[in-house]
Amino acid sequence: MAETVRPRAAAQPRKYSTPLIAERRKRILDETKKLIGEAGIDGFTLRELGQRAGVSVTTVYNIFGDKEGVVAHALREFHAGIKLNLPSQGANLAGYCRTICDTTEVVLENRAYALALADLYFSRSLSPTLFEVIRSMPLQVFVHWLWMAERDGLLTGVIRPADAETAFANLEWASVKDWGAGRIADAELAEVRQRSFLVIVKAMAIRPIAEAADALLAALSSPAGNTA
């Protein structure tokens, strides 16, 4: 039986704070993440999600509004749960590279989920809302560097930050796609992601920071393999 489609205009999530609703909410989000990894966003219905989470479809609608709402919440909550050790200075490029290595471990531990998101990022049928959520996921480290670099006067202004963010997000998700296709080994993924960061930093930053990025790129080519 086809799943009933609710009007999007009426899909407004309701807010609850009882322990029961909180526990149901967690189950729904956990199962949403699993289903995304197994079948992508289009590969499951709210009925299937409800069955796996042990709740009714009405409960899912009441808490999250609609399918796009529950998916967006699942993506944001997973991303928010990743602990980042971010440097306090824009010049600390090695610190940012260490954080990239840390987040690479999260990607490796959640392979199916990461690959499903990479496929969605490059899909033409993804809604603008979900595209922006997925686009933002690998940007937290880079955007933090942009904030610190602007604060510390480290940017040349030649490249617009918005353009750099788009380039970085594209590189990040393309790297995940290549990794999923076997073109990048597990042990190489952190290095590839560090390179993406350092190349863009080099293009945006004043000379001393660009030279520091160059030095770290050279270190990545050494037998040690990464800067962490």
C-alpha cells in the first residue's frame, strides 16, 4: 500500500519534553540514520521507519513534521554529536589538520552512512533544505578556520569565503565518493582531506600562512604520511 502523503504546508513538528517522547525521538533518529546508510533517503518510507522504531507514522509526523524533517534532524543531530578540538588561532594549521584526522575516524566508522550522504550531495533530486544540511556537515572545521583567519587578519581577500566554502564542500564529498569507490584507501583518506584544506588555505591566506600550508603539504608527502 502506498504511503499517505501529508500536505507539506501542514507538516509542522510539535514540541514535547516528556521522557517518553524523548526516548521515542531518539529511537526514530537512530533508525533514520541506519535507514539512510542502508537505502538512502528515497529508499525508505515513514511507515518502515515507524515499524523499525516501534512508533506510529502519526508519532513521526507529530514530532518531526514530515520525512524531510526527520531526515534533517537525524543529520544535524549526528553531526552535532561529533566532538571537535578546534584551535583558537587561525595560524595553527597543524591543529586544524589534527582535527581533520579526528573527523576522518568518524567517517571510517560510519562508512555506509557517509557514502549514502555523498551520493545524496551530488544528487540532482535532493531538496534544497537537505542539500544545505549535507553541504554544511564537512564545513565546520573549515568555517571555523575562516572565522579565526578573518579575525586574525590572515586572509588576502582574493577569494570570497562563500566560494571557498563551496569548493571545500565539493572536495570533501568528492573525496568520500572516491574512497567509497576504492580509489582512496582507508589509510589515505585523512591525508586527502588535509590536502584539500591546506590547498584552499594556501590560496586564501597571506604569505606567512600560505608558506606554512606549503610546509604541511610537503610533510604530507613524506614517509610519515600526515601532519597529525
